[in-house]
Amino acid sequence: MLFSSKKPHYEHLRKKWTAKHRSLQEKFFDKHSDVGRQIALGSLGSLMLLTTPNATALPGHNLVADSGQITRVKDNNAVLAEDLKDKVPTDMRSLSITEEQDIGTILTESFGFNVSAELQGKRLNRSYGLIGGEQHLYRYPGDNLIKHADNASDWAMYGSSGIAPGLGAWGYFTSSEAQMTSKDIMREKYYIAVQTFLAPGFSERTAEYRDFFKYRKMLLINPKTGQAVVTDIADAGPSEFTGKHLGGSPEVMHAIGLAQGPRKGAVLYFFIDDPNDTIPLGPIKVPEREA
Amino acid sequence: MAFYTKYVVVESLVSELHEMDLSESERAHLSALIDSNLHHQIMDEILSSLSVDDKKLFIKLMEKDPESERLMEFLNGKVDNIEGRIQKVADELVSEMEKDVKEAKKIK
């Protein structure tokens, strides 16, 4: 795809950095051809593709920018989507208890850990709803949008969502940048906002429910594609008048294939029973099933 | 996330780019170039510090899991101050690209 742009500042950088890239690549393959002899050059090239962040956007002669969208997963997650097809309603409505149990069973068997719409006697107002895109959240005092990016491509993909003016439901994730752990980073990266205030029993036992919901892990599934992500509850919302039932961080929306266009779609969201905190946050693939 | 990500600081460079008038695709394009250039520079620094046999072993480890922390453990066992060296080449390239951005901003 050929780019044309009327922005001289952009063209200047594109040409300069493309030339730099060509020169770095040539130097790399010249210097390390000894390894290239043992591993087919194609493999080494593939390795560079595999290990370059956002590999699909590896620059070539006519650079194609990464659209930032995770494409439909062509593996067991697609099989999951098929399994869910007859279980998930075609219209946007709450699931019945039977539907929740059937879907919970499918998800538990697919992923190998307990997944359910109700956990420890508590549930949300619904488990199937419309998700909308949320902004990043401040993780500590002095945090900013740029600091959320691990690399330049992160900024390009997720930076445009912006950062919420207020804090999440639980406040800052940590007290300072120095004390921020990888757990704090992942909690913000893969957070969802759910309507905690509409959960049955919430207003009667607010403190108890607050403790239950705080960073509670939930499995989020795009039933049309099977794309799945382990998320945590880090905010409350959206308001009922929006017509949406939950919100996802920019990374969550990307993981379930809803980061482009209207940034909205139907998702399943079920609790994960993970008392020992062993299930990592982030995109998750359905493992191979044992015969 | 690449195994060397924590040694690479692009904040100042991304801040400069953030102020530029760029479309989504232009932003993605330039970001891909930044990350790929850094990746090549860092990989060159790493492989240049290893013997041929260690290079092959390292590449095999990378093929298994390019994000594994074991990669840094392996390198720390083979190369003195590899973390500092990665940081140095990354910082130099980031500074270079930051200058390019400042130069580009002056173009009308």
C-alpha cells in the first residue's frame, strides 16, 4: 500500500526512519550471516518478524501501518465461538439462569478453570451486555498518558483513547511510580468497568460487595469470534442512560476485536474463580483439548 | 512485550510525536518504524556480544518464547553488563530519533 501524505513533517520522518531501518537491517544481516547459515535466512527473517513488537507492521519498501486491530483468531477460540452460537441470544437481553449455567459450563471446560455468572453468592446485574470503550486510568499521582505506553506502537494503538479525568472506582492503583508493580500495570491495562451499583444486594451490603468487586477477575468473551481476555474490575459504570452495560480499557477492546469503528459490541462477562491468583490478566487462548 | 522492554525508554520521543498533527495510520506507521529500528539495534548489540554457538542458542530460546525473562538471565550469564549496553544503544537511538522529530517540527 503506498502512502501519500500532504504533511511534510510526517513525510520527513517517514523517509528518514525508513532509510535508517533499511541500513540497520542490512548491517544486521551482514554481521550475523554466520547464524543465518545454520538457520535458513527465511527463519531468521521470520524470527525478526516474530520478535519485533507488532510484527505485522514490519516496515518494508512500501510500509503498511498496523491497523491496531487483532484479527479474528483462527484456532480453538473460533471453535469456542461455534460452541456458543446456539447458547447466546441473537438479541441483546439478559441471560436466563439456565443460559448462564450452560455458558458457564462451556467456558469452564474450554479454559480449564471455573467460570460462572455467580461467585460466592454474588452476581452482577447481567452477564451478557454491550461493552463500550473506556479511557486509560491514572495509576499513581503524577501518571500521564505517555507513561502508559511500553513502546511506540503501544502509544499509537492505545494512546488515542486518552486518560479519564477522574480516578477509577478504587482510586489509584498504587501510591507512586516507584512502587508500581507489574501487577498494578496489568490491572490497569486489562481493566473493565461494570455496573457494580446495579448488582443485587449492593446497596444493602456496599462494603462487602466493594471488597468482592475490587480487582475481581472476569473472563470477557466476544461470542462472535471467540476472542477472550482475562480482565479485572477496576471501575464502576457506565451509567444506565448510555445504553451500554460495561466498559473496557483500550487494551481490552483491542483484545476482543472491538477497538475499531464504533468501539462497541456484545460480550459475555463471567467471574473467574481464582483464589490463588494464578490466572494472568490479558488475552487468553482456548488450550488444546485432551483427546 | 519484548524481553528488553524495561531497558528501553521512549517516553520523551513519544511525547514529542504526541504533539504532532498525525492521523491514526501515520502514527502507527512511525511507531512501527521506531520499534523496529530499536529492535534491530538492540538485537545487533546482543548478538555482537555472543559467540557463534551462544548466538544460535539464544535464537533458539527466542523462538520458544520471545518475551521470556530467561532470555535476560541467559544474557546476564554470558555478557558483562548487557543490561547497561542495551540501555545505552537504545538511549542513543531514541535521542537520534527525538532530534529528527524536533527537526521535522520546524518544517513548514
